[in-house]
Amino acid sequence: MVEYESLKTEERPDKKREELKGKVIRLSDLVAYADGTVASRMIISRKTGTITLFSFDENEGLSEHAAPYDATVTILEGTCEVWIAGKTFTMKEGDTIIFPANVPHALSAVTRFKMSLTMIRE
């Protein structure tokens, strides 16, 4: 299980992100699986919000945490379990869920899976 705090990144210019603009892309192709861990790639980073792609190896996940703003998670491939305030949801490719601000949530891979995380700040 990966601690949420260890995945935070600073906002900074990134040439690789700039190269994605104005092109048709398949989000699931932009982040690769890594054996035994979680990998991530931020594709948009602004003061107002971020879009980050994640890949999770089987049985990997993010520990329970809360964020000060709403976030949406969309599953790009595979299957995972999500916990929000004690409720469990099974999610698969194409499913989206909103994590409410300041509500504890966590997730874990049932199979290898990839997701897109969108966070909008006020």
C-alpha cells in the first residue's frame, strides 16, 4: 500500500506534458505498469488543478487519506476496490467516482489497473 503523501508532486513546467497538447492521445498508454508498485504521470499541472494518471500492480493501492477538495477517478483498464467513508465500491474500466472533499478514501487493485485522477482546486 502506498502512502498518499508520497505521491504528491510540485507544480512545475514539464516538456513531456507540453508535447501532449493538441494531439489525440490514449490515456492508458501514457503510464506503464511497474512490478510490485504504483507508477504515476502528471499530464496537467496548474494552480487550479491537476490530472494525473496512475498504474497499480495487482494488490497495490493507496492508503486511506482525505483531500481538501473534490476529486474524480476514472478507471482506464482493470479492476479495483474503492473505499469512501466506510463504503466499498468495485470499479472497472469506464467507471468514474467522485471523492468528496475532506472525506476519507482509499483504493486497492483487484487486478492490475490504470486510472485518471482529476483534482480541481478552488
